[in-house]
Amino acid sequence: MNDHPGDSSGGACADSPDSLAPEEPLQPLDVSIQVESELWAKTDPELVSALPERVAQIAQLVERLVGPRAVGGSASVVLADDELVAELNAVHRGKSGPTNVLSFPSGVTDLDTGRVYRGDVILACETTVREAESLGRPLSHHVHHLVVHGLMHLFGFDHGDDAAASIMEGHEIAILADLGIANPYQEESDAPAR
């Protein structure tokens, strides 16, 4: 396996001020959960029922970490299956097969409310379950890591080069530590695919 959760978007490295929007009012990030595949509930119904609360915690930690980049907005976490993620991966990244997580930053502002739709984080059930098992990690820990990773992409973080990857991984490790989850990059060879 490679050394990063599956990827996404092509957003700029978050150290660039391009993603800042200082004119936005300070509002909490609202992250909704959409279940697109019943495989998630069949695999771990407790994880699915606890995910909205846990994702709200993750959103707060991401906001605290990235500061001005997280003012306002909403995002969604989509619990999908390998088939949907493979389709999206082929269409949007030109890669065949599923990956564990895809992020699609949006940045579109609702003209009526002024809130920014940050984008979507989409997780593939079967791939995520296989990875958690092969890594010997609780599924919930792996899912939470992928959600953190995906949300970081929505705020412009990326791992396209070693310097950017080091920054992004450091932020992910700090957020996961606040959630009581061990460093997923501790053993580089065991980390999920990039």
C-alpha cells in the first residue's frame, strides 16, 4: 500500500492564502452525513449511528486547526460503495478502480444565505473495511481518519509533494490525537493508499 488515504481533488496546498475568504462571517462548519450504500449499516450499524456526532467533533477540530480557512460553510460526508467510488475515480481522476476516499472541493457560495458549500467527502465501504482489517485498526478509527483527510482536502490541503504531505499529515495526526486515535502514519508501510 502507498502512504496516504486516497485522494482527491487537486486543491492547492493550504499554506497558500488563495483559499481564505476573510469577508465571510464566522460560522461553524456544518457537515451532513449521506448514506448512499446500505453496506455501511450492514457492516457496522453502531459506527453509522455514531458518525454524525463524531463528524461534528472532527469539523470543530478541523476549524480550530485551520482557523480562517474554516469560517462558515457546509460540507457532506457520503458513505458510498466501491462501485460508486470507482465510477467517480474514473470520471474525475482518470484512475480505474475504487479508492478509500475522494474529496471534491466546491467553494460555491449560496447567494441567498452567503454560506459556502465546501464540498463532498466520499468513502468507499468495501475498500475502507478491507484496509482497516489489513492494517489491524478498528474500522471506526480508519473511517475517522479518512473523514479528517477528506475534510483537510476541502480546505485546500494536499500531499502532492513531500513538504505539503508533511504539513497535512501533521494536522491529521493532531486532530486524530484529540479524538484518541493513534497516528495512522506511524508505520509508513502500513498506511492506506494515496
